[in-house]
Amino acid sequence: MFAGRSGLFLAIALATALTAARGDAAEKKYGPGVTDTEIKIGQTIAYSGPASSFGTVGHTISAYYRMINDRGGINGRKINFISADDGYAPPKTVEQTRRLVEQEKVLAIVGSLGSPTNASVQRYLNDRKVPQLFLFTGAARFRDPQTWPWTMAGDLSFVNETRAFARFIMENRPEAKIGILYQNDDYGKDHINGLKSGLGDKAASMIVAEVPYDSTDPTIDSQIVALKASGADVLVEASLPKFAAQSIRKAYDIGWKPLHIVSFPAASIPLTLQPAGLDKSVGLVTAAFLKEPGDPTWKDDPEVAEYVAFLKRYNPEADPNDWSNVIAYYHAAAVAHLLTACGDDLTRENLMYQATHMDHVHVPMLLPGITFDTSPTDYSPVKQMQLRRFDGARWVGFGGIVNG
């Protein structure tokens, strides 16, 4: 169990020392992309297209691995991280993933972004037994070890998130009329499934409208007008930051004031709330599983201080208060833990073994009380969260840590 950044690097240092102590007597086992000096891993992410605001995730992950390499790497091996632009377009994801696996010969695909994009290569990677790990998606299909044994997501489950939203609505607005705005893919549909599951028998009477949008749509103004016309007084939204900003702004402009709940991928203050208008965003509710650097609660927190110092040195252009950079940092730390745990058995099989045997692993920036826990039958590392409300300047947590 790691207690912050110092604990993480101590564990890496100890692993390196133990490896050296064993000497040549310990058999080294390497998969593709691994040598005595290198570990090659790959990622696809949107540096262009409708989800390009998430490009900062790839830049921050790359910066984290540069820091790791500057400190000696993982057990003496430098991380060679290849991050490829797929424009949030599944055909491009397929093209780039095949290049990473067949030409670059990476050990694994780690931290790729998006539900439709990751789904497009899930069969390809599983058929070839290539680990597809810690993906930036909360969709249920990436937590199904029986069907997809080589795939594991790293975010909070979308179904768990909206189950928590459902409980919150029933406790605070038992007579609510709920409208749902969702992206027309696994990302959006998983949120609908979670909300309906959480509402149970009341789903049919409480949900009055389900309105989709496509990630290629230029605007969702008409969807917001339709949702208001449905009579909904609660809006649950599963969208990307670009569209969440549009919905917040449009609802304000037409005088619609529902209880507005947004999924955590669209909860970034710089990417969503600032473009929408901070004054227009007051009262929004979301879920979180990571610390918010701008929250005074964490002003003396060592992990937050280390995160801010890291960005200042290795990625100074990045906004430390952007949720996307926080999750990138946390993700890269989790990958570093996993590679360290593999020791000198850096095979694809052992990488999956380590990923599926995490027991109360603390990763920097997780909220207190939340840890990584997995098993061969449980591919959902993060199961807990805290609900938060925006006060015009920052997200403010309320209630304790809850399970989905």
C-alpha cells in the first residue's frame, strides 16, 4: 500500500534493490517491448477532434513517465511511452492500435481514451492477448473478465456513478421529473442503465425524457430545448466537456433551472465550467474519486503539493486545477505501480496477473478511503466516490464516501 508520492518512489527503489540483490540467479522473463533497459507501452487518445480537450491527459502522462525515467525508471528500465492521436474516431483507433501492437510491438495498451474508441479494438487486443489496461472509460464492457479477460478500465464505473446519482435524487427530489442528455454510444448508454438501475421501480415514472446527441454534432441547443419542454426539473447529463459547456450555457440562456447533474468526465472547471460561465454553473452536482487541487481542504496535503510541483517542472503549460491533469497523474502512478510489481517478469501474462490482484492499493490523488481493489473476477478497480456541488468557484464535497 502506497502512502503518497514518497511511498510510491520508496516502493520502486526497494523493488529495484531487491532485483539487484537476486542478481543473475533470478530468471528474467520479457514480453514484447521489454529489454533490460526499456519497457515500451502505447496509448491512443484524442489530440484532435471532438474530444481534443482531453489531449492534456496524454501530455501529462508523458510528463510523468519522463519524471520516472529521470529517477532511474522502473527497476532500472526506462519507460518508452508512445501516445498516438486517434481523433476520438474508432477507425483511427483501430489503425493506430494495430501500428502500436504490430509495428512498435508494445507490451500493452494503457490509458487509451473513450468508450467507442476502446470498444473498436477490444476484440483485436483480446484475441492477441495484449493487455488493454487502465482505460479512460467507465463503461461496463471494460469490466467484464469473462468476456474480455485482457481488458480493464481505470476510471470510476459509469453505472456505479449514476446509481449514486439515483439515490441522491430519490432522497432529495422524490417527486422529480428526470430528463437525460446522453452521448449516443456506450458512454451515454451506460449512464442510462445505471440511473435506471438505481431508480428501480420508480424509473418508468420519474424519467420523462431521454435525448441523445452524437459526438460529431456541432451543437446540442435543440436537445436542451426539448428537455426543458418535457417538463423535466432534474437534468442528468452524460456528455463530453464541449457539450456539457453548451448545455449549461443554453439552459441558463432559456431560463431553465433544473437540478443539473453531470458525469465526472465532464466536470472539469477549466474545460467545462469556465467556457460555460462559472456563474451559470452554480449548483451543478457531480461525483468525484480524486482530490481537487483548488479545494482548500487539500491546501496542506503532501500528495497535492507533489502533484503541483510535478506539473510545474515537467508540464508547466498544464493547469493543475484541470481534472484531466489530475486523473492523468493518478493514472500514470497506477501504471508505474503495476510495472514495478511485475519485477523482472515483464510478460503480458504477469502484467494481467498483477492488474487482477490489487489489494487496497493506494494511488496518489485518490480521495481518502478509496483504494484500488481487483480480483480475477472483479475488473473494477475504483468503486467508491463522493458527490460534489459547484459553488461558483470550486466543487464542494458533501456527504461521505459512497459505493455505487
